[in-house]
Amino acid sequence: MDDPHAQIAELVEGALAAAAEQDPLRADSLRAIMRRRIEGPADFPPADRDVEEPRRKPITASPFVWQRPSSIPPREFLYGRHYVRKYLSATIAPGGVGKSALGLTEALAMVSGKPLLGIEPPKPLSVWYWNGEDPRDEIERRIAAACIHYLIDPACLDGRLFIDTGRQTEISIARASPRGIILRDDVQRDLVETIRENGIDVVIIDPFVSSHEVSENDNGQIAAVCKRWAQIADETGCAVEFVHHARKLAVGGNGEVTADDARGASALLAAVRSARTLNQMSKDDAEKAKVDQARAHVRIDDVKANLAPPAEGARWLKLISIHLGNATTDIPGDDVGVVTGWKWPDPNEDVTVEDVRAALRRISQGEWRHDQQAKNWVGQAMAEALGLDIEEASVRSAMKLLVKKWVGEGWLKIIRRQDGKRMTREFVVPGEGP
């Protein structure tokens, strides 16, 4: 049977011949496109040509076989609840927040087996960190700075930490073509082989966009890329973490990155088991925590959870600068950012037993509501007894935490009764003091 594309080309050629007198250059250009479409190279094959597909495993339904629940292996969480063996995860953040520094610090924590950021790995792990953008010496600077700060013995990294860059070791698991997406089976085989050979437990891809050459806005193509990475994770038993860029926030927005701000297609977020965002501390939170350098403090939120915790209960990081001492006669030494753990100030740290008793006496002298919006909120009485100004944001935030803490300790009790307008309200009264 004649090639239908050739038949169409003949019809088009006839139309072009009639139009050539008016615009010969355009007619020649269109003829070249038609010839390439019919006789072009392998990367531009004619559409709908019969192509022999590789033989695949037949699709069959697998019968369910009951297993005792105690015999089903548990999920293997490798670091906190974010890195899980055989699963994908993602960290989403704008530039300059410290997402690469966080990935490297977590890699060092997993390799050394030390709780560098307050999370203790179950055992020392092998981690492969691949950075598709920066040169290798920049990665080495970050690792050196973290080792200096955390007093990590470089010997514990031997044979466990692997680093590569896209400048020397390119990883492109798929690429776009005129016919759609081309999945790179050879790249997948190489990845599986090197992960197995080196016994790698965790692979960190930084950033995700550098590991493929498809449109990051195409849900179908990104879903296919993520599926390939999931196959690698499943086949090798490793956890795969994507460091991913956030899109630029709109002018007038609240300045916080959410799940919806992940750059490109939403298929990435759907494919990962765990996803988190990094956000710099807001000015309001800096006032509450009495922090001078808000930009150096970063909040981590699980974007697959229904609600993010309040600032006081969130997990925080702090970026500090470490000098490498690598100055030469001509060039000054490098200062490199390192991620450290940071906790919201605990208002109980400076409160004595006498302070608690004084506050309870003040509360017993009036009627105080549990509602923070009420004019007679109990936090006001506590601040007054402690000699603090409740109008300050940091004091108000501290009193919120103290009320919750003291109720939990039994020093305060919440009771429900009617107020002067016969409305049922929650009031706070002294409990058993310390």
C-alpha cells in the first residue's frame, strides 16, 4: 500500500506549485519540510509509520493471597518521615532559601548516622547526591563547611557518600521529540546498575528539572518521568528525593510557598509520597520570636498534610556562615552557608516557680476567658503578673504557649459556664500549682 504521507505530499506539492509564482521562497521551505517528514532522520520519524514495539510482559490479573499482618514488612523510613525506601519525595522552595544545603546536611546525617538536625537515622546509610547545576568544587565547599561545623570525621564518609554533577555526569532520563517523549532505557539501566553496585540507600536529585529534557509544564510527560524514577526506586530499594524549584510568587501575595507554587506540572506532587516546602521566616514571626535576621530562619512544612502547624509548633532551620580557611595570597577564603536546627523560643525557660504562683494568684482575683480574642483573655493576667507588656507580639505569642503548657501541667483548668449575658463560655481558673 502506498504511504499515505506521500499521497498527501503529492497533493500539497500541487498546491505549492500553483502558489510558487506568488511566494517561491515559502513554497521551497514547505517542500523541504515535507521531504524531511517523509525521508527524515530517526529523531524526526514520519508520524503513524508502523514501528515495531518491544515485546512486553502480558497483562494478567494476580489473585490475592492472604498474608498474616505480622509477616508484611513495615515501611522503611530512612530519615524522619520524609525519606522512605522505594518511594519518591520532594522538597519545594524558591532560590536562596537553602534547599541544596538542607539536602547535603541531611545526606551527611544519614551517612554519619548522627542526628545533625535532630533526626536520628536508624543506621549509617549510603547516599548519592547528584547536582545538575553547580560545579563539583562548590558541592565540596558545602560538604566541608558542614563537616567543620558538625565536627564530622571525613573517614566516616568514605564508601558511603557519593557526589556527582551534571557538568561531568549527565543524567537525562527522558527527552522530548517531535513525536512526544522518548524514555531513555539506557540511562535507567545505568542508574539501576550503579545504585546496586554501590549499595546506595538514598538518591538526591538536585534539581529535578535537570534530570530530564521534557516540558516541565506537561503533566503527561512529567508523570512519565516520575514513573521511571519510581521504577528505579522500586527496583533498587532506594529512596529518591527531588529538590524542586518553586515558581516566582505573584506580586501582592503572602510571600509563602505552598504546594500549588511548585514549578511546572502538578503530576510531580501527585507522584511523590512525601513533599515539603521551605519558607523564610516572616516579619511577624520574627517579631514574635525576637529574631533579628528573619531571612536566616527557615520553616519546613509538610505540604501533603491538611494543615500546617502554627509557627510556634513548626520545625525550623537556621542558616549560618562557616569560613573554610582556604584563602590564598590572591583570593580571600570562602564563607559557606550551613543548615542547622533551630527551635522556637520556649517561654517557660525564664519562668520560675514563684512566677507561676504569682500568675495563679492574679488569675484567682478575676474572671478570665480562654478565648484569645476576648478582652479578658487569661494571657493578659499572666503577662501582668510576670511584668510583661501583652501588646508586644513576642509577649502575646509567649503567653499563648504558656496557657497551653500550664493547662497541660494542671496548673490551669478550663471550665464552661455562663457569663453575665448568659452565654456559655470557656473560663480559666487556677488548678494545682507547682
